[in-house]
Amino acid sequence: MKRYAGILVVMIIMCTISTKAQNRYSIDKKRIIKIYEQGRDAYAAGNYSQAKELLEKAISRAPEFIEPMLLLGDLYHSQKNWEKEIEILQQALKIDSTFFPPTYFNIANAAFLSQKYDMAIDYLHQYRIINPNKNAHKRADSMINHILFVKQIMNNPFDIELKNEGPALNSDFDEYWPSLTADEQTMVITVLFPRDMKLYMEQGGELPKSSMFYQEDFYISYADSVGQWMSRQLLPGKINTNSNEGAQTLSADGNHMFFTGCGRSDSKGSCDIYYSRKTLNGWSEPVNIGAPVNSPYWESQPHFAADGRTLYFISTRPDGEGGKDIWKATLMGYKEDGTPWFGNLENLGKPVNSPKDENSPFLHHDGQTLYFSSNGHPGLGGMDLFVSRKMSDGKWSEPQNMGYPINSEKDEIGLIVTARGTKAYFSSDGKSANTLGKDIYSFELPEIFQPKPVLYVKGKVFDAETGEVLPAQFDLINLETQEVVVTSEGNSFSGQFLVCLPTGGEYAFKAEHPGYLFYSGNFNLKGEHPLDKPYYLDIALQPIKPGASIRLENIFFETDSYTLKPQSTIELQEVVSFLESNPQVRIRIEGHTDNVGSEAYNLKLSLNRAKAVYDYLISQGIDKTRLEYKGYGFSRPVDTNQTEEGRANNRRTEMRIL
């Protein structure tokens, strides 16, 4: 609950004009009144030190003079000196408790801001008594309810330790907007630093926080072998300029970045969202991603979700719920020049967006847990951090305040959570007594706010014959829902990739590159899985030529049967797409079994399973002249038949180029 500095000034000035017309102040001493009016004018002009001196002078000469006390209280409020504000306003009430009834409300507000909740509630009740106006009662009741909410949160703090990330990331300047790769190896932050360091030193570090004196640039830090952040460096490439760059988001694999740029020559509005891609020589020249994301309004604070397809961002465009809302758009593809283009623009709506402002959206890698800042939901003051979860019907749950000490009366923004879901980073000022501005902090996330944990698979893709790296395209597909969970692409110059793996499901994992057989993988992440053991996988793609073959990991049959399970549809359709994209190719479907049962039984079972795939492909319009099928029984094992794991590896379906 904040009172805007200057509101009381206007009210007092109006009151003064009204009473002065009748030649009435709370005193009748013209010289002292003149001193007060000089102090009032100095305050209105922004000369606070002079105003304070004159107002105190007027009070010292006439201790019963109420007007300068009220104005001095507002001056203390503007300087966040709540104790002094309470003291001087209580002094005014002792002289005349009916002179200016809003004084009770202002004392309550100052008491609330200084965490004297019982005092604040007491003065609000007195405010209701002295002011019979219904709107005044409504205002007081609203604040009482808010204070009770805050009191409950403050009396039940979370037992966490906010860790300042230290000189590797932080400095005497402002650091904010941390963004992190899923493997926790790379962090990019925004730093606000003086344009003219000499002038900054000459002014003793006191320069107005405006673009005239400061600029924002991106810095990068890498984790060492034990997970500690190494000293930050200016981000290489062409992103940083003499203008301001800020509020960035890294893709989960660290190959893509979206950020906010304001007042640029190609801007669609006041601030727009820009895109850059990681290259061999650093980050590429940023490009404006255009409509429908950017508009004549204000767009900022992008977040590129781990699904590789969804961009969340903040916009002031109309048709939302309030001032600044969270919107999202879907990646539709990339233009010839590499610029991404988006569609399916959508406002997140209620209950996430409020009539006021939302900021800094971050959808966890699990695709279900949304963190954001807001001053439109019940909070401790300023922008508080909230969490909302996607429910089974696709709607968002009522946002939950993340409590104290994560939130405070100050602004908390830009929270991100690691893929494992146990650790969070954010930026704040005032969390440490010895810091000069905003710093990057981390903390262990309380279990109540944790998302579903997410693992990842990383590695590189290359030509199986030449070793040449290949920038493959990846899809991770939930076998039960047949939903594409993640879309990604490997690095264009190294072939390296990273794909997030949400726990709790079974997934088909596909990698493909033009001119090569696709790669078929499977990740069964149901049940418990150690979060400190991600997957590493180097993929050798086979060029499309006679004899090349792949194992189809996601074709499943009922036990001792050749009936295809429904989960096989994903893989079967991938084979159909491959054949449609390569009309000159002929293939053979090959079935294999373990050695449980007789040779004749397994030979027949493997043949029938291969034929089941063959029949499905024909049913999807593939010409049967392009297809063959064969069963090998257990004659070609690839693993031991002495263990269940080995036998499972031997039970397989393969596709071979003829």
C-alpha cells in the first residue's frame, strides 16, 4: 500500500487557499505563515532540504502551527523516513485531531510501511470513526484487510537464506534480469553502469538513473567445475550497443536470445522485443521480431519457454486486463534471414493478469509452473513475486504470493528457477546491508513453490561416416498424449544440442537433418529419477543410402503379440513422413526377438510384427512396391539374452534402406 508523494501537498495547498480566502490558518502570525508558505513552495519545486529547513523553522517559532507539520510529514514520506513521519503527524493530532482527518490514514500508512501492523490497524479504525464518508470507510477497510494479509505472511516467514552471488556477478552498479541455461552452465545478466565513469566518480556516484547518464549492457558468466560462477565478461558479438539492451531471456540450450530494445530506428513502438542467435563469432546482429508481438505500444521482458515454441512477454496493448499484462505467442518458423516469426497471440487473462501491472514472466521447464511479478495481487508492497500453475483444464490457478523474505516492501522482479526446480535466482535491492544497488541473489526454493523437476539430454549430432557436425532438428513427444513437448535445434556451427526432459512421462525423441535417416530415441521418465544425472548422447546420423538402418525405438507391441500399441503411432507416422519426403527411397521393415520360446515361434512372431508395420504404412498411402518386411527371430541379437535388459534390447524393430 503506497501513498503517492505530493498528493498530501496538493490537498494542503487547496485547504490553505480555501482558509486563506477567509484569512484563516491554524495560527494568525503573518511572519511565521510567510515562512511556511516559502517552505511549501520550495517543496512543490522539489527543493526538499530548503523546504525541510523552512518548515522546521515555522514549527519552532509556532509549535501549535499544524500546516507545516502535515507538510513535513509528507516530506518525510517522500524520503521513506516513516518514523519521523509518524512522529510529526502524531504531534499534529495532539494539537487538533479534527483539523485534517486523512492524517489518521497517513499515520496508518507510515506505520504499515515500518511494519508496525497493530498501530496501523488502530489508526485506521480511528480514521473510520472521525470520517463518516462511505468511500473513506471502504478505503480504510481495504487497507485493514491488506495489512492483515501482510501480517499473516510476515509472521510465517520461510526458512531460507538469500545468498548474494558476490563479485563474480555483482558490483557497485545495478545487476538484474538473470537468465540461465537448463544445464546451469551459462548465465547472462543485465548491468546498468555509468556512460561516463569519470563524471560518475566526480559526482561521488550520485547520478540520476536516466539513459542520459547510464546504459544497460549484457554480461555473461560461466560455471566452473564445481558449479561456482566465474567472473562476468561483456557478452561477445553484436548485441551490446551504445543504446540500452535489457530484460533478456536465453533459450534452454543457450543458442537463442530475446531481449528488449527501446527507441531504436526500427522500433514499432516505444520498446520492442529483439532476437539474436549464437554464432561462431559471438551473438548475431539483433533483429526486431515484428508483429504480432511488437506493436505501437510497449513490449518488454520476453521469456522464451523451454518448449522452444512459446514466447511470453509484457505489453501495454489494449484488450488486456490492466496496465501491463502477460501475453504469449507461438513460434511459427524462421524467415530466410533467420528471423523468427510468431502467431497465435494470446493474453493470459485472469487470474494471472490483474487490473494493475504484471512483470517478468518465467514459465518453468516443466511447462506448468509460471512465476511472475505483480502489484495487482495481494502483496507486501511494490512488485511481489507470485506463482501460478496450469491446471488439467489448461487454465491457470489463482496466483500465490511467494511470501517473506522472498518478497518485501520493495520491488522483486525477474525470478528464474533451475530446471531441477530446487534453486531460484532473482534481483533485488536492500536484501543485504552492504550493497549499493540491485544485486543477483539465489536461494533454495521452498518445496511449496517448486515445479516438477526437469532433466535434460545434451550432446552433439554428426555424420556417421565423415564426423562432420550437423545442426539437427529435435522433437520430444509425449507418447501417451501424442503432444509435442519440446521443439529444438542443434547449434549451427558445433552440432551441439540440449533438450529438456520433464519427469513423469515417457517420450519419443527424434532428431533429423535433410539427407539423413532420422534418429529414434526413447526416454521413460516415469517414477523416481536422480536429478543430478542428466543424459549425454552423441548422435551419429546415417546418410540415406542402401544398407543404412535405424532402430525404431518407439514401436511397441502387446506382449507375445504382433498387435501394435497406440503409442506406436508417433513413430509410425515419422516413418510415413520420411518416405513422403524421400520418394526415391525403398525400405525393409525388420523384426527381431529375444530367445525366450522356440526358434520357430520367435521367427513367426518377428515376421508378423514386421508385417504389422508394413501394413500400417500401406494404410497411410505408401506404395507397397517401396516396402518389404522380414522377420529374423532371435538370430541377430545385439545384446546378451541372459538379462532382462539385454533381452529388451534384442526385441526391436528396424528400418533398412534397400
